[in-house]
Amino acid sequence: MQNKVRYKKCINCGHTYAELQMYGKYCEWCHNSINKIDVFATAVKYKTEFDRACSVCGNQYTQRWYKIDNNIICFKCYKGQQRLMGVLNPNSQVGMGVITEHITAEVLGNCTKCNIKGNFNAPYDLISEKYGTINVKSSKLYVNNKWGFRKRENSSVPDYYICIGFDWNKHNILHVWFIPSELQLFNKNGLYINTTALNLYNVYEVPPEPYNNIYKNLDIYSLPEFRNYNKQIIHIK
């Protein structure tokens, strides 16, 4: 009989993860963030309040507010500022998204990147001459033997979702799936693929080797979003 997977909630972000993925009371992402200070470490976090608007985009709805240089900005613009200054954490969810977008654009060729300088909240990640609009999703293999390709509810629907499945420690790209949105395999929260049901997705799979080769040889700090990351990070002992 298999041992039941236990889940714990991260005390920092409030999301629930399998116990084996936790670092004490923190998830992997928060654990990494807490042990590092970047140029935005002095930002003051504000709880969501509906009587305030982001000074960058005007948005009044966000999971978290930040105050930087007397400007109140929303979570999305806060991440956008990190990308703009080249100090985005490559190990964060947003950072991995940038990396997989770059890899996909390199493999496909003839692509336009939508999340360019000054526009970090585009409805799509890429526009391809062959495939149309594309949103790139990535996931490591979780302890429950699934890849989870999540999306925001009510987000824009592209022509294709390109799903990149890493191994559990993100050392290699194992699978790449091209999922046409018209098939509606993505529900409102995303798509989950189990290792025991890979045959159901064979028709959508493309060879992962071109993607993995670029990933293995990629100089992450050559990408503009990460160009100053090492310079701006102070590691706390």
C-alpha cells in the first residue's frame, strides 16, 4: 500500500505543497526568497486594499502591494520592475517562465516575444508564424508523479499552450507538449499530466531534445531579465 502524500501550507505565501517539497514551514520559492535580499528588499508589503491604485498600471486589485521610492505598485508591476532592471530571480516561477519562453522562441524561430521591455503583462507569451498565439507553461515533476501547468482563471486563451515538463530538480527537460486550445484540455486552473497517463498525450508530444540542448547550454545571465542578478544579490548566512 502506498504511503499517503501529506500536504502542508507555506506560512509565507499560504499555498499548499506536498510535505516533501517543504523547507520546514516554507515552500521552495519562499525559502529561496527569504534567504536572499535583492535591490527591492526594502520594499514594504501592503495587504490588498481596494481604495488604492497601482501608480504604474492603475490596477486596484492585487494579491500584494509594494511601496518603492514612495510609489505604491501592484504585484505584477513589482515583478515587471525586477525584469526591467535585470534582477529577476531565475529560480522563481516568473524567472522559469522567462527561461522557457526564451527556449521555446529559439527552437521555433520566427517568433515575436510579447513580454518585451515595458510590457510585462501581455495576454500571450509568443506569436508564431506557424502556430499563432502561444502561452508557454512549465512544471517540474512533483512527488505525486504529475506535472502541473497552471493558468489564471479567465486569462486570455491562445491558439496553443506549449507545456514543458522538467524532471523533479529542473536539471533536464523530459517532455514538451503542444496543446491546441480548441481541444479544451486546459480547464480554468490549468492542465495536470500524470506519468501513468503519458500515452494519452503522445499525439501532442514533440521531441524534447532541441529544448533540452538549449536549456543545458544556456547562459542564463546573458538574458536581459537576469543580467544584473548576481550583482544585486546579497546572500545571508
